[in-house]
Amino acid sequence: MRRKIRKLLSLIIILLIVFLSYMAIFNPDELEVIFSNVSIRIFNKNVFIDENEQLNDYSIINSKESKNKDYTYSIMYPYYELLDDNKKSIYTLMLEFIYKQRDELDLSSFNIDKDDLRIIFESILNDNPEIFWLDSKYSYTYLVETKKISVVKFTYLFNEEETKSIRIKIEEEVNKIIDKVKDKKLDYEKEKVVHDELIKLIEYDESVSDDQTLYGALINKKAVCAGYVKSFQYIMMKLGIPTYYISGYADEDHAWNLVELEDGFYNVDLTWDDQADRIIYKYFNVSDELISKDHKRMDLSKKIIEAEGSKYANIYSTLKKD
């Protein structure tokens, strides 16, 4: 009996090898798994884009681990709220893997395609500015016949020990700024302090690595717009003030923030308020109507709530940096 079973298994294996060999020679496009590299288009940098696609501008709150986050109708995580239940489940699972710095995640049971995956990845980065250790590129495999994703693979810029060490340094810098707002009672007063302190701290610089991240902005003190935006978003949300990442176009690919104050939401663009030795407030707490003159929302950001606040608009004058 055992000999018959072994012979049967051997026959099955031989037939399988013959079939795969035939497919590889005569129908290579029908093989089940395709590997594809996908890269997020980041500001002021040229990176590889899969299949010549124009992907979105990505970026990224809460300093706690993902397992401690409550994603049930949270005003703090607007991009998560844009997703359907299936994508929300994947978002939460992917975020947990990213925090644990695991490389591969099996998504075969979720029935999503590459466009769904891109939207989920973008949503995670837009909602979570603290994720500086994740590379802007990810890879995936999918079934050719159905085009459904089977596995997504993440890459990281730092190992776990390095990430832990850098996070401690980031929190030290963040706490220095938070200490400066302890005597402020109103959210817009706290907002102005954070706005000013970050502009004093960060130098706009396209030539350095990590210029898109919280790490680059707060530790290296050099960044482009994404670094300003993530730093402001992270600190404001640690203060309990809903602050979002908005991607769009302003002469070039650009990003700015959306902040909720007493009477509604406002646009804030720290990058454009940072003018050499001066801090200006032309883009501090402005409505969509005003900012739309030279800023245009793109991609998922077009679905985020409109900025219609007015009470705290145009209440500050230009001042010199210290």
C-alpha cells in the first residue's frame, strides 16, 4: 500500500513538473505569480514607478503602537475613514506589520488589486506621520488570472534598534516644543507656537537624505515640504488637535496641513511661511478659497473635509526669526 502511495505521489510530482515546464516555455504570461516593484513618488526626487504609473504623493499620528490605537470613527485619522471595511482591516494589519518591521504580509484572503493596495498604503502614510523608518517603495505579488494581490513586501530604512533609538531622539525634540505651549489655553495659540518653532528649527533643503520625514526635519533639521508637514501634524495631534496631511500641487508637487480649530478647519503651509530670516503668515490659517489661488489638492486629499474656518484667519504679522 505504501509503495502504491509513493508511486502515486511521484507520478503527481512528475506531471506537475512537466506542466510547469510547458507553461514556462509556451505560456510564460500565464504563470501564477508576478513580482512587481512599486514606488511612491516623493517630493523633489525621481524614483522608479511601476508600469510607468503616476502614483500619488504619499506621506503620513499617534505615538502609540498600532495595537493601542482606536480606529472607530476617529477624527484624527481621516484617510482611514475614507476606506471601506475590507480596506480598513488591511490598513490596521499593515500598520501593525510596519510597526513591528516585518517584511512580508499575506493578503491573499482580502481580495484586493494593486490600486486598492496603493490607496491603503497612501492612507497609512497620510494618517501616520511618525513612520520615518519605512521606505517609500514596496513590492507585491499577484495572481495573473485574477490580478488580486497575494503578498505585499515592505522595506525599511533602519533596523529595529536604530528605529527605537531615533524615536527616542524625536520625542525629545517634540517635547521641547510641547513644553513651550504648556501655558497656552487656546488651540490657535498652541498652533502658532508649534508653527513658529518648527520654522525656526527646520531649514528647507532638497539635497539631503531623509528630507521627506519626521526624522529629517526634527533630528537633521533639514527637510522639504513633507518633512515640515509631518512634524507639524505629529506635534499638533499629540496636543489633541486634529491635523491632516494634504497633498497637492503648488508650482510643483507639494504638501501642507489642514487644522481644526474652534470654528472649523484651516489650511496651514509651513514651508511657504518659512522665508529665509522671516516667518510670514500668508499661509497660516487660510480658507480653501484663499489657498486655492496657488494650491490645488490632488488624489485622496480631494476627499478630505473643506477648510471654511474664518475666526483665526490673518491675525498675525510677519516677524523675524530669532
